[in-house]
Amino acid sequence: MRMKDKVALITGAASGMGAATARMFGREGATVFVADLLDREGAEVVDGIKKAQGKAHYLHLDVTDEAGWQATVAEIEKSAGGLDVLVNNAGISGSAEQDLYDTAAWNRLMGINATGVFLGMKHGIAAMKKRGKGSVINLSSVSGIVGQGYIHVGYNASKGAVRLLTKAGAAQHGRDNIRVNSVHPGLMPPMRTSGRTADPATRAKTLKGVPLGRAGEVDEVASAILFLASDESSYVTGAELVVDGGWTAV
Ligand SMILES: NC(=O)c1ccc[n+]([C@@H]2O[C@H](COP(=O)([O-])OP(=O)(O)OC[C@H]3O[C@@H](n4cnc5c(N)ncnc54)[C@H](O)[C@@H]3O)[C@@H](O)[C@H]2O)c1
């Protein structure tokens, strides 16, 4: 069991890659806290983990709400004794926006995708310091490394912010025995909030530039997150793990 005795919090874990990661952590022996805005879907993920003999709990958390973060971390410390792993996964897409410079969309994207990760690091790392160890995994994207012509600029900006927040966190908390890494998925199953990136014609065009010639699967990203969360990656911090079938290599 690669996550035995570890307490993990995953945001946005009611859906997609967050849910896949929660299930994988559950199978590997972690106590998993599934956090999301989608209470029914989040509770279903928890039920599935429990049915497979895992340990899981659901917590309602809006990642933009600082008081919510404080309450979430306090609840985990009270019920599980501390926090070992934080996966800042919650996010929204910028590919449904018509105006790629819409100001309200910029504020939404930066609020959830960047400020949400900042708040998670602020409160999650404070808890990990009390434990004397920890691992933070931040979900960026290939869109945090290169630009696309069809996504609101705030998505790229927010994912770029996550990439550098990660490196700053690694630089500042190495001596606390806390590692901070980012994961950069490429073409994956569409997000709930996807627009153009869910369009079959756009996906087919994108695939032409992906050396492995196929989209990724959620468990392929969950496996990368598991590696960074487990002690197998004990000397890895500040790294960006790209899981994109080679998209950004060419
Ligand atoms: N799917 C892709 O193609 C892709 C590619 C690269 C990176 N990513 C990133 O991976 C992460 C997971 O994406 P996914 O594909 O699983 O998407 P998804 O839409 O399936 O899941 C995202 C989850 O985040 C939750 N969420 C949204 N806003 C929230 C908030 N304010 N507070 C708490 N939870 C909130 C949603 O309810 C949802 O359950 C995101 O950060 C995304 O940007 C996705």
C-alpha cells in the first residue's frame, strides 16, 4: 500500500481526475477527504471508496472561500489528526468563453484556478508544518506551459501561476520537509466546464500533434499524482510532471 497511514485532501474530487485520484488513494490505503461544491457526486465518490474497503469522507469546500479552507483543514486535523497530502485539483475551463478577453471570466478563472491553489497552499502547508512533513500536488496543465489559440487567456495565466506558485512553495518549504510539485495534463476527457476543448473536431485536430496519438485517461494522471504524493518521490520537489502523450515535446 503506497499511501498507508497518509491523510489526503483532494479538491474538486467529485469529478474527473480528482475523483480518479481519490479512488486510487483509497485503494492505496490513504484516509481520503473528498472536497467539492458538488455534494451529491462527492458523496458518491466516497461511497465507492468505502465499498472497496477504503477510508473516505466528504467535505463541502469552495476553494475561493478562505474561511471554508480554515474550517476544512481544522475538521481534518480534528478527525484524522493532521494532513499529509494536499492535491489542489479543483478548476474550471476557459474554453467555453466566446470573448477570450472577457473580464468577468478572467476574474473567475484566476479566482478558482490560481487563488484557490494559493489558499490551499496557505492553509494546507500550515497544517503540514505541525506534522513536520507533507506533499502538495498542484494541478496545472499544458496550458500553464504553452498558449492555445482557442482558450480564454485567464486559463493559461491561472495555470502558469500554478506552475510558479509550485516552485515558490518548493523553494520556501523544503526545509520544512514539505514537497510541492505540479502536474500538467494534456488532452484528457473534457472538463465539466469545457467548451471548444470538448468539440470532437477540435480534439481530432489537437490529436494530430500528440505523439502518442490518443487522449489521456484519468487514471494516467492519477498515477502521476500518486507518485508525487507517496514516499517514492521523496527527493522530488519543485518539479513539473507533464502527462500529455508528448504534446509539448514537439
Ligand atoms: N480535462 C482536461 O482536459 C484537463 C487538462 C489539463 C488540466 N486539467 C486540470 O485538471 C483539473 C481537474 O480537471 P477535470 O478534467 O477533472 O475537470 P472536472 O470538471 O471533471 O472536475 C473539476 C472539479 O472541480 C470542482 N470545482 C470547480 N470549481 C470549484 C470550486 N470553486 N471549489 C471546489 N471545487 C470546484 C468541480 O465541481 C469539479 O468536480 C483542473 O484543475 C483542470 O484545469 C484538466
